[in-house]
Amino acid sequence: MNQDILILGIESSCDETAAAVVKNGREVLSNIISSQIPLHTLYGGVVPEIASRKHVEKVIPVISEALSAAGVTLQDIDAVAVTYGPGLVGALLVGVSAAKGLAYAAHKPLVGVHHIEGHVAANYLEHPDLEPPFGCLVVSGGHTHLVEVLDYGKFSIIGRTRDDAAGEAFDKVARAIGLGYPGGPKIDRKAKEGNPDAIPFPRASVEGAFYDFSFSGLKSAVLNYLNHEKMQGNEVNEADIAASFQKAVVDVLSGKALALIREKKYTKFALAGGVASNSALREAMKEVCSREDVGFYCPSPVFCTDNAAMIACAGYYEYMNGVRSGLDLNAVPNLKLGER
Ligand code: KG4
Ligand code: ZN
């Protein structure tokens, strides 16, 4: 008898149409991602209507490819897991509708997954030893959260951003200095040529809420710096701005993570989300964790940014916990972490 559980994961919350097959929550059999980045680059950011239309075009071919790359058919799948929020409503609806159609046609259970729960679960894919509880810094284009992962799918939120997400700040600053979209990887690359101590950008904190973040002041400081230099007729050094901005973000993120590790005495700490692929952040967190003698976990870059293997993984644990979604599952653009 085959005891293996195969989950088909589907992700379409922003600008990646993705599908994956994961065995027993941890073994990635296939991971197909159709990125829309070149399309949105023309506009300097994600255009929601264009994203939805592209998802419609790609969702079925991407799912078929994920099944065939895994060497399975829909009949071999135990459940279909899909991101149903948070994200762009039109984009989410495409994945949710496709998942519902497949679950209905093939008589398979449907499991709605929270996108951030997926990002956290990306850590399980390559670290078979990692189990909750652990502390986690989730940093993406839409989220910046310090969370305690209490159990699979169970979280306690300790801090969050009050304004821009870390990835959003990367994207906006990259646009301002003319690096284009998507900003995170471009700033990461440019920063390697610059001096991180060249410009003293602010490290903001939120009064009365130590673990909360605020990045809009930092973004404004970069814009003000650019305007000031322009008015003075000075030429700006993009690499120094990128490096100094990135250092300010990394200092704040790693500083709060360190304080939390000390306060909660975690033995394990993980990074998650697109910004977790930032080389300076990974390096800083690796150092913090090694200094504190804490196990450090971080997904490979391909599992940091949006993908469906992480959704299949999170879906597996929800499925094993008995979670089932009805065919009335809807996209929830502002779904809160821990809500169903
Ligand atoms: O997790 P993700 O793919 O989508 C969301 O759920 O938002 O994250 C995308 C974000 C973008 O803001 C992108 O600029 C940022 O992650 N990002 C990075 C890097 N790679 C992607 N930020 C900093 N450094 C990177 N290397
Ligand atoms: Zn994401």
C-alpha cells in the first residue's frame, strides 16, 4: 500500500504563476514557475489587470507541466492546495478557480493556504530536521512580520510593519535610483560595488512597539537625499546609495531579530519571503544566529520568492490536520495570518 501523500500546490497571488507537486510535505517532485517579471518591468511594477490575464493564460499549462515533471497524473494526487490570500484579488481568483475546478473534476480534497504560511513552510522543504517551534522573520514585497511559529500552521505575530513592507522599500528605492523592477535583486547586486557606510540613512523604530517596523521614513530619506544632491548639482553614486540603504534595512531587521532571539531564547530561527534571498540579510542573520548559538534556516533563493512548492508543503500540514476547504472557497486579498 502506498502511504505517500502527494499534494499539488498552486500559487498565483502576485506576478508568478506556479504549480508544484510535493511528497509528504518535504520532498519536491516538481516546481514550475512562470514569472511575469519581464512583462511588468515595462511598467516599473506589477499591473494587477495584466497579472490576472497572464495567470489565466498560464495556469493550466503550468499545472500540466508540474504534474508531468513529477511523473504523476491528477488521479495520483491526494489533495489540491492553493493560495487564497493575501494578494491581488484578480490574480488570486485565477489560482483558486483552477484549483476548485480540478478538485471538483477529480474528486480531490481542496485546501486553501495562507500565502505567508507558505513562505514560512518553504523552510521545511530543504531542512528535514526543522520542526516548530521556532522564530521567523518573514520579509516579502507585501509583508514584514516577526512571528513565532508555534506549530505547523500556528503562528503568534510579534511584530509587523506599520507602513511599507521591506520588499516594497527595496522596489521603491530601486525605482528612484533608476535600477528598475524588481528592485530587491537589483539593489542586492548594485550594493556589492558600493560603500554601505557612505550615507547615514535612518534606522527607524516605532515608539512603544519595539518589534514593529517602519520603512517609509527610510524610503523618504533616500528620496530627499537624491533631490538634495540633484539641487546641488552633484552626481550621485548609485552603488553607495544601494549599499547604504540595504545596510539600513538589514541593520533594523537583524537587530530586532537578535533582540527577539535573546528575549525568547529560541534555539532555531528562520528567514522567509522574497527579501530572504537578499545576500546581505542572509549573511547578517547567519552571523547573528551563529553568535547566539541558534540554528539558522533559510530557503534557497528559488524557494524564497513566490513558488508553489511552499504552498504544497503548507497545504500538506493543513491537510494532515484535517483542514478541508469547500468549493465556495474565495480569494481573500487581505487575509490575516492565522485566520481561516
Ligand atoms: O515573496 P515575494 O516573491 O512576493 C511577495 O509575497 O511579496 O517577494 C517579492 C519581493 C520584492 O519586493 C522583491 O524586490 C524582493 O522580494 N526581493 C529582494 C531580493 N529578491 C527579491 N529584496 C532584496 N534582495 C533580494 N535579493
Ligand atoms: Zn510571496
